[in-house]
Amino acid sequence: MSSEKQWPEEWYKRYLLFGKWSFEGIEVKDPGLKRYICLRPVIVPHSMGRHEHDRFAKAEVNIVERLVNQLMRPGMNAGKKARAIKFVKNAFEIIHLQTGRNPIEVLVRAIENAAPCEDTTRIMYGGIVYHQAVDISPQRRVDLALRWIAEGARMASFSNPKTFEECLAEEIILAANKDLKSYAIQRRNELERIALHAR
């Protein structure tokens, strides 16, 4: 599944994201997330929701498109996919200018760093509720990382002269560098700290 698959060599040359960024040579370093971060080459990250009716099929959706989908989540921007794609395209340009690296690779590093490994669940014994630490499935780890990156960018851009694209690029770069100023990294650390006390 996903990045374990080897796509045909000519795909990497023919299909560049937004006509600029290549998926070639990008590797998922976290072995747990390898099957769930899809790096299939695409030009425009828009699959028209073909994965919607199959269980767990979102693991086969390109990772950039999954970020785009997260940006449409609450309220006003729901359904405005063209607008969300434009945000990601501009954010990728900013990431490249600031880091000099392939923005797809920076996004993959950010997801790996922001994906939590442990969470807590409620367990009830004889009317008493207590929290128990549990491992998180790889699919949910990717979901949470993408949600927190989008959430962090949204919160940073609120009442801020910076544009949303700049805030999104900054959040992805900070998460890729494991910087504690990143909202996604803060949320991961907080979740894992609570899980540590619930062991």
C-alpha cells in the first residue's frame, strides 16, 4: 500500500505537483507510517472523493490532498477545495523559498514529527472511571498530525497581519524541525505527557 509501492519511473518525471515539485526520492522514515502516507505522483491534488465509499481507502489518497481536505474542515471554507489547493500551493512556494528544500519532503517530516504515539482511553470498573494509556493506530496518527497542522495555521492567522499561506508554511516548517513553537508539536507532547501519567 501507499509509499511502499514503487510507481512507474516515468510517472515521477511526468507528474510534478503543481507542475513544479517532484515526488521522486521522498521517503517516509517512520516505519509505522510508511503504508499510510501516500506519495503517488499527482499534478493537482484533487481526486474528486473517489476513496469515500471504501473503508480505510483514505490511506491511498495523496498526502498533499489530505492536507488540502483538512483545510476545508470547519464552517466557512467547507467545500471550497479550489481555494484550499491555492493556499497549499502558495504555502509550498514559501516553504521552498525559506528552506530551499522540496516542500513535499518538508510536509512528510512535519507529519512524522507531529504524529502522536500514545493516547488515553476511559475504562470503567465498578462505576469508577479511570484513564488508561493506549497505542494509537498509524492511520489515526496521520489524521491527528494533519488536523493539528491545519488547526495551528488557522489559529495563527486569526487576528494576524500574516496571510494564511504564510502561517501554514510556518507551521509546517516548525513541525518539520520539531520546534516547540509549533502548535502540532505542542499538542503531540501534551497528549503523550497525559498518556505517560495514565500508564
